[in-house]
Amino acid sequence: MLLNDNWFFEMDAQRVPVTLGHTWNATDGQTAGKDPVPGRTDGAYRRGRFCYTRTLTVRPADTAGPAYLLFEGVNAVAEVFVNGHLAGQHRGGYTAFWLDIAPFLHEGDNALAVYADNSPFADVAPLDADFTFYGGIYRDVHLYFKPPVHLAFLPLGRRALQVLPGAVSRQSGEVQLSLLPHNASGADLDARLILQVLDGETAVCTKTVPLHLPSGQSVPVRETLMVAQPHLWHGRKDPFLYTVHAALYVGGQCVDSACVKTGLRFYTVDRKKGFFLNGEAYPLRGVSRHQDRDGLGNALTRREHDEDFQILYDIGATAVRLAHYPQAEYFYDLCDAAGLVVWAEIPFVNSIGGSGSFEKPDATRRAFFENVHTQLREMIRQNGHHAAICFWGVENEVHREYDAVMRPLMRSLYACAKGEDALRPVTHAVNIVEGCAWQSDLYAWNYYPGWYGSSRRLLGSFMDSQRRSRKKPLAISEYGAGGCTGQHTLSKKRPRHAGAWHPEEYQALCHESFVRQITRRPYLWATFVWNLFDFGCAARREGERFGINDKGLVTFDRKVKKDAYYVYKAAWSTEPVVHIASRRFCERPAGKTRVKVYSNVPSLTLQCGAQSFALRAKRGAARPYVFEKTVRLARGENVVTCASSDGSAHDRVVLQGV
């Protein structure tokens, strides 16, 4: 049962009906202010502990076995009560959790109460970060009634079947399964599991596992299925998925089953040549994504996820960094099905709670360490089946002051990740040289030349210097600049990043430079623009609108793709692209003005009134082609058009000469 309807939300003695997902920070999470204070609304977003309630009606047939109540996301600490009894607590706002609430249920109407708390907790990551911590039950809630003999939900997971792609080659592919059959029937039973890997309706691999299930006990099952000559998942070119199916039989009758989609692929990262998928060079060029949206906060429905994904896919990206926390499983599903490689990560950002060394922490720091490890295990167990996920991220920009603690902590997190999934590389995002030495298979830099610090032209040379100093393969996990669609200039002068002036043209100018530098450096195993969308950050006071980070290629409401979006679409997309830039700089002084066009078509015709110009890319030039032409604007309306010579792509804007 999807349990999203018929909830009530209680805050400040008010009780209002809501449908999940829901956040109480849908609007105040994008307001500028000082550090958030619980209970305050004067410029800070609301952080605190608030209650959701609903009635659950239980039929007699539902009481025979367990009742798994699954929450896909509650930020940040959740306490669940059933008929006044505490059923359980979860500490962490971005992973799913489940509780067996059967011991607290009775026939008829039952009272559910869930307290969600997004107050700061010194033992729950993240402690602080450059994004809003929206409170609420913001993802779906499900209820599963199971029979007495069943496949139990797995610890720290989100289902009864856990799947990991194992060793894969063109000749064979391993599929690793974990299950937990449980017998609550009151008598010992003999049973069998039938495990299959399906290509559509056709079983390409089947294994039968006989079981003896003692009364009142669970029997852990770990099996590996081998697929001969597997159909490989190959990114955007061929995102093929198998279905893994498990069925539990007792006395010839199927009493429970579960299925999960997965893909088989192999990949390597070469320090000199970058990422290889199934033995073929496959450059990972992509963006990062936050999960929130203007007016909705983080309570997105499938419709918003679909729209976000389409924008991501249309830009031509081959990869996405889903930052800085595990995101909705539905979005991972979309990446699987469309072939986008994913960097998934836990919300270990900036700071460490408590005090003391790694070996001798105080109680708060010890609890923080445990929480970070738990969130890592949850992320891997809940998402390990996704073919799209190729990297586990374990930290982002933890500060220099924690270096002595981070060195052993990163060794511990690395061992934890490998213990859960031995094959996927572990990576992390740094902005300090000390972080480069923390243990991982791969690493990446968050670096913002042209916005913070050095010139935009120095992105590539900085990466070259870092590559020379380390043996680990190197990526760029974040780079970018702010851009506001209501602010415009043709000047190339850098604005002040903390100021109110973030013109759209300067952002695009930076990305023109960045994409050229990246293209010349195939050793970068991945690059991720920060960010695909503007996102909420309540403490920011900059740009044309306070309370958001405006580095997105697309506006917070998804209504406007900024010019910088088309820089990458022209560089990455396989479809013809012609985009006239500065289209929102529509009122300009009459007379001479510059017109810029982004395209992946090497030959274009630009027209402005009676003026016509042939635009051609230089021989050997790399996409995106950036064409600039000086035209003369008449007073009043000027129609500017640009089209490819074969008519496959065109664009049109209207500029007002004043």
C-alpha cells in the first residue's frame, strides 16, 4: 500500500491535512537569513520537531504476519509511534528505513504518529552545508503486509531482496543476491527458493535453493547467479537491464516473492585516459543535481523528477553526481533506464560533530562516526543494484581543521564501503590539498576559478598540477559560476561572487572557457558542473534573489534554461543545436552590438533585419562552436535569426534598439 494520503500535519497548535511527500520548508527554505534557529521564521527557515498523524485501518487478514512500514525519506530524525507505542527511530534524512509495526497493531483503526525533526543534531550528518535542510516526510511511505512465512526485509535495506552486480566480462556476469527467509508459522518447515535472472520473460539463469526453516527463525541466504554471454549495460548507447526474481515456495505454493532490476557492466578508470565502460573509452561529462525546487522544497513527485531528468538527458550528459546525499530511488531508476552513470554519495559535508581524536572521541563524536558509517551502509544496501551507480562518494569538502581525524576516519569509511561492495570504486570531493591524501580509489576537486579566486582560464592548468602530484585518477567534482537571468552585460569583467550582480553572460563566458579546457584533458575520469539547477540555500545573500545558490544552468523553477545550459548542450548533444545567447538582454542601445551563438553545427547563417552573415567554425575547432558577430540594431524591434545550412536547427530572438 502506498500510504501518502490522509495525513494531518501539526505545527504551532494548527492541524492541517496534507498529502506526502511534504515539507514545512517549501517556501521558507529559500529565504535568506542568519544561521537557522529552531522556532524562528524571521528570515531563517523553520527547524524543529513536528508531527504527522493518520489513521490506519487493519483487516483481520493483515495481522497474520509482519507489517513493514517503509519511509523513503524523513529529514532528519524520525520517531514513529503506533497506538502510542514507540515503534522505532531513524537518524538520517536521505536514506530509507523500515519498521515492523505488527506488534503494535490491532484489528480496526490504528493511530500512526511520525515526528520529523530537522533541528541541528551534533551526531547526525550533515551538520552544516551550503544547502537547505528541508524538514518533513518528503518522500513516499509504503506499508507491506506479509504472510507468516515470508522474505523478510533486510537490515538497513529497503526491500526483501538485495542485489549487487559482481564480476562481469563479455563472457559472463555475476549477480549477487542476499535474502532473509523467515518462518513465523509456529512449526518447522522445508521450503525452497527459486532464483532467476530474466531477460524480459525469458529466464537466462535459474537456481533452486532448498531450505529448512526452523520455527521463529530467519535463515540468511547469499547466492551468486552466473549469466553467460551477458547483454551489457552500456550507458546511453544501450542501457539494458535484467530483472532478478526470487520466489519462496512451501509445499509447492509460492508464499512470497521479490524482484529487482539490475544491469551488468564492467568499467575501469585509467589515470591517463579516463573512464572506460565495457572496455571502450566513455568520457563522463555531466552535472551535479540537488533534489529541491522553488515552491516545493524537497517534496518532489514523479512528475518533477521526470522533468528534471529530461532536462538532464537533453543536455547530452553521460553522467550525473547526485549530491550531496542519496536521492529518490525513482531518480536512480531513471538513470538506470536511460544509461546515465551516477556518482552517489552520503551527506558527510564540511564538519564533524563532537570532539576528540578518531581513536579517543567523546560520546558525541563517537555517535557521529557511527551515524556516518550507518548512512554509508544504508546507501549501498539500498542502491547497490543500480547499474547506473559506478562510484560511492564518502565525503565532500570536510574542513582542513579535521585532517588528523579524517585520515583514520577515511580509512574506516573506505573499509566499510568495500565490505559492503568490494567492486565499486570509492571516491570523494576535496577543496583542500590535505584531502587528496585521504584514502580512496579515486578523488576529485571542487574548484571554482573565475568565481572564487583565480582566473577562469586556469581550471585546466590547476588540474594538470594536481595530476602531477598524485597517483590516483583525478576528476572535477564541482566547477561553475553564478548567473541570474534578470541581470545582463556584454562586459567580460568578473563580478563579485558575494555581491548582488551575477550577470547571465559572465556565467556563460566562464563555461565556454571551462568546456574547452576539459575537452583537452581526457585524463579527467569525470567532470561535473555545479549545478544543473539553482537550489535553496537559506543563508545566501547574493545575486538577484537571496536564499538560493544561482550557479545552476537552469533556474530554480525549471522554467528557464540559462545560456550556459546551451554551452554544454552544444558540446555534448548529438542533436543539432543553435542557440542565440543573451536573448534576455533584449533592450540594448541602438547601433553596433555583439550577437553570440552556441552551436554544434559548423556552418550557420545569421540574419538581423537586412544584414546577413555566414558563420563557419575554424578547421579543427572543437564543439561547442562559439560564434560572435557585430550587428547594427535599428531603433525599435530587430528580429535576429540563425539557422544551420541544412535547416536542421534554427533559433530566433527579438532585440529592441533603444
